[in-house]
Amino acid sequence: MTDSWHITNARIVNEGTIHEGDLLIRDGRIKGINVTPRGDEAVFDARGAFLLPGMIDDQVHFREPGLEHKGTIATESKAAVAGGITSYMEMPNCNPLTVNMAALKDKHARAADHSAANYAFYFGATNDNLEAIKTVDQSLTCGVKIFMGASTGDMLVDNEATLEGIFAGTDLLIATHCEDTPTILANEAAARAKYGEEIPFTEHPAIRSAEACYRSSSLAVALARKHGSRLHVLHLTTAMEMPLFTPGPLTGKRITAEACVHHLFFDDSFYPSKGADIKCNPAIKSATDRAALIAAVNEDRIDVIATDHAPHTREEKNRPYPKAPAGLPLVQHALVSLLEQVRNGVFTIEKVVEKTAHAPAQMFGVEERGFIREGYHADLVVIDPNEICDPAEIYSKCGWSPFAGIPLHGRVQGTWVNGHLRYKRGEWLAGPNGAPLSFLR
């Protein structure tokens, strides 16, 4: 198994530029661009496709431990690599919850044994684990995750003193899911009064409303400003929330924002045809909201694009609205969907690379990843913007995609993780597992 590669005939996209060239990989690292090969490297002809730094996905739910019928670290990381995601940061709402050091270490052990991609894990907040947050081994976590909403039951943090204590008591990045529970419950009660148990999926953005999002995200921003905390607000969905965040370069920001690929691609016009397949929390909302998110990405008000990959089985998704779980499998088609947006003039390919690789590496202080630089780990993806991806090729355990039936231009031709080619033009390749992410703090 070689980790010496000569990638030829590529359009290299990195740090705001595109240029044609070749790239050398040796000993798991980027040796250089347009440097003379030794001649013993394996050759990968990119055939004029884009060569990008691998996506660093700062929000996934891989369902292990406890929910392995939906997905596992092995299956979902394999799907991620097939989609050009070379590193991920995984969420704590599994079973048991990742809210103590034993659970955090267990996840690291599982990933070391099974993860195809590089990995990191969030430490979850609850109403009663403030001391554990203050004393967590920071080398083992990418940040603290707070569910300031109704998404996850036992992990809902709604105690005001606890919230104040977390924002005041940790210098780790605080990542928040922001939806206001009382607002959601009132909206849900109104929908049940009108429809009974036959609530249509078109009601989802009215139940998980823009007001519910704004009430919670504005609270998070206020707490961060009060305590000088490092806040990252996840999966924003509304035009109403955009003024909470500052446009411009990432450098120096203490409060940052994320959008997810499905909120940038879909709007509420898709509910009649997609139904449960696009039910997620926070909800996909109006075309006006989608347009505001796109504008915020382009003006750097939104700093990162991620997936919030959250698979459920087809059987679970086939239930009526009140019982159909929220969440979509997205890692395999995230970059592909963004390439379709590039094709349609929504984003530039340089902006996509900035938001999926450079910015998450900078925000979290990921060491020597996220850029195509000499000496950095060779986490790379070659993706053809003209070839349509194969909708039948699904690696996620759930076996379905919300993009089914939608032609997406952009097919991954090859993905390298730490210099090893793990996926090549529809073929999964054996190789070493990914590595834990290390952080510069």
C-alpha cells in the first residue's frame, strides 16, 4: 500500500486561488506542488478535475454507541470519505451521552478501531454536569455542545444558572443548537389542534419556527458577549438571525456561525415532494430564508458550511409527521451538492473550499489540516464538477439520500486521508484508519 502519490492534471483550489498543476504526496504529507517527482510514486490523473483540501465537517451524528441500527462510526465515516470529507467532529447525543470522560474516551477508542476519516468529539452539556465541563481533558475534545432547544430530550440545557456557568466557565469553543422550546411546544399544540395526528410535513417550518430559532440564538449571542465566550452557533436557518453575526474575515471573531448544506440547497417548496426526507431540526424554511443564508455565506457573515449528518432508517422516516424523526444522511453528498451550487452560480469554488476546509481548520485550531500546503497532512479530494454523481452509490447504513431524484453535477474521483487513497471512482479501497485531530490551543 503506497502513500506516495503524484496527482497530475489537476485544477488546484486553495486559499482563494485556482491553478493547474501537479501535487506530490510522500509519507502521508503534501510534499509540494509542481515539484519534480522521484518517479516511483503511484500516478493519479485528475483529468482536469478540481483538487481540494478534504472537507472538515464540524457537525455530524454517527449514532455510535447505542443507535447502531441507524449508523456506525465505520459506516458513516466510510460515506464521508466517499463524499470527500476527510475529518469530522461528532456530536454527543448517543447512548450513553458523551457527558463524562469515560464516554469521551470510549468514543475515541471506537474511532481508533473503525473510523475511515480523521475524528474529534464534542463534550456534551447537561443541566447538571458543569463541573465535568470545567475539568474535561481539552486535548480529547473539539468543544462543548449545548442543545438550547428541544431536539434531544435529556441533553436540553434550559437551566439559566447552568447556561451562565458554562459560558463563564470554559475557554473551549461552545457550539450551540438554538431553538426555543416553549415556542416550539406552543406551535406544535396549535398544529395538533388544527390537524390532530395528521399534521402535514409542510407545517414543520411553522412548528420549528424562525421565532423559535431567533429567541434561542439571540440568547446564546447575548451570553457570549456578556462573558467573552468563544461561541459557534450551528445550523442557522433564518434571515431573522443573520444580523446577530458580523460579516467579514474570520480572524478575530469570538462569535461565529454555521450553515448546513441542506438549508442552502432546499427550501419549503420541497416539503410536498420530499416530506420526512427533509424533516430536520432546525427546519428547512422559506426561499427567502435560504436566500439570506446564501448571501451570508458570500459576505462571510456565515463562517462555516457543515452537514449535521444525522441518519435514520427508512422505516423510521416512513412514519407520519409526529413520529418521523428529524435528521438527514448528508456526508456523502455534501460537497457534491455544493458543486451543483457552484455550477448554478450560487457560490464560487474558492468560497466552498474556504467554508468547508480552511475556516473549520482555523476556527477550531486543527493542526496542519484544511489547506494544501507543503508539510501538511495529505487530506485531499479530487472532484469532477461536470460528471453527475451516481445516486445508487450509498455508503451510509440507512441506504437513502435526501438528494434522490435530483441530478447533482460533481462526482468524487478520489479521496486521500493522511496520504492514503481510500476511495477511487466508485471503489472503496482498504487502508489505515483515520487519526484523532489535534488542536493548536
